[in-house]
Amino acid sequence: MTDDKKISVTRTIDASTSQVWDVLSNPQKHADLDGSGFVISDDRSDRITATGQTFRMNMSGDHMGGDYQTDNHVTGYDEHKLLAWQTAPADTPPPGWEWMWELDANGADSTDVTLTYDWSKVTDPDLLQKISFPLVPESALEDSLGNLAESVSG
């Protein structure tokens, strides 16, 4: 589903919610999941265990002039059900876009996973002029779900 301020994609993954959660809550795995190609690696981040945590990622993209880092502020945490964070350039407050992973058990060994990219809270006119949202297309979110499916099956 796409609207003018967010994109959501859903896929059924042949793995339990705990298997999916184990991957999603580990920032070291995020580069393997990323369908956008922007995430390079985590920067010594701990497993995500609560709302309010921050984890740092090493990134690269032309929209930022090459290599950069982000701080990801955990805004939603419900173990085995919801993980969300707002991303910001390192050492700056989040400007308003958010990533949300929702897990819904579909039997013991199957999970419906919804990935949402939401930029509805971005209000800075300079940022809106600089970055053409959505920066990450729906196809990249679908690729991320495919990468997640591969990571829990192997």
C-alpha cells in the first residue's frame, strides 16, 4: 500500500515470530536485510531491547554525498510484534521519517511481516526541498522483506 506520506508492504515469511524477531532486533543483520542499498553496516550496536534506545548505522548514498552515519531512535517496541525507529543523521534529532516492522503470527512457523516507511512527520521545508520523498521506493521495501525471508530460512 502506498499513499502520499507512507509506503507499506506485507509478506508471509515461513518462520516463527521469534525467528523473525531475532533477526530484526539485531542491528548487525540490518545491512543484509536492506533493500535500498544504503545500509553498509552497524556501528557496534547492541541488540534492540526497548523503546528509547539508539543504534548507529554506517550508510552510503548520493543523497548525502557518499558515506555517512545515522542514529536510529527506537520509537516502538513490542517483543515479537512491533519494532519501529526514526532515523536521523548522526548526532542530530530525528527529522520525522520512521521505519516500522509489524509481525503477526500466522501459525507456529509462519509470520505475516509488514514493513512501513512513513515520512508524514517530516515538516522541515528545507529538508523536503532537498530530499524527494519517498527516498526509498516500494520495490526496495519488498526486497527487504525478501532478504528477511532468506535470512531466517538459512
